[in-house]
Amino acid sequence: MKKDLSILFVCTGNTCRSPLAETILKAELARREIGNVTVSSAGTDAGAGTGVSRYAVAAAKRMGLVLRGRRARALTRGRTVSADLILTMTEAQRQTVTDLWPEAAGRTFVISEFSGTHRGGVRDPVGGSEQVYLDCAQVLAGEVRKMMPRLRGILRQRRGRK
């Protein structure tokens, strides 16, 4: 069965921000009992197979989420083409996606643009303390909560067409 919506989060290394955003959105969808949505993540410069940052795992755990055991995935044409919605952490990443795959431009947004907060990019916590990673995860959780009404609207629209 085809999913109603496929969302791809993109950051640089796919070891911190985008896996956190993926995990947070999956939890939020489950909490709200919203099904039939695929959520994944990838990195514009990911070392495929690299483990998620230990501080990202710790931040997720402090938020009651599980991130352990996940491996980095590189951003590919296939992942981009199959995503209905691509959410990047920064404008530079959005530009990278649309430079590589111009056909994705209409469905690629910086997360804060899509959520409506327009707070700019989500700062990369790499090299920071565990608290910096937790702060990043909390920013992402706020962005996810803010984008839920828009996601619900997209889902209603898509389900109405079937």
C-alpha cells in the first residue's frame, strides 16, 4: 500500500539533526495517531554507515525517544525522487538539494520555513556538549510541533483525492 506522504529530513552528515528530526516526527505522528506517513533522513555529505552521534542518542533518550542503532545514509537521487516533502536544516542544504535535483524545488523547504517559525537554520551541534545537542533536539521538537497543522492539511488534501 502506498503511503499518503513521504517526508525526508536532510542535514549534512545524517548523524545528528536529521536523524533527531526523523525520530521526533515519528514519535509525534504516533502520539497523534497519524498513520500512513513515511519519515526518513539523509545527509548531503554523509559517510554512509557512520553511527549516530552519542550525544544525539543521549538527547533523544532525555526526550523519551530511541535513536540508538541507526546508521547515516547519503542523500541520493532515489531518496529525493521518492520523497513528497524534503525538509532541510539550513538554506545551504536546501540549495544543495535543489541544485542537484531541480525538480525537487517545489517540495524542498528549510524546516523553519515549512513550520512557519522562520527562525532560520537549525545550528549543527557537532563539536558541542551534550547540552548543545539537547538544545538542538528541543528546537527540532518545537519545529515539528509547529508544522503539524500544515502536515495534517496536506494529508487531508491527499486523502480527499483518493
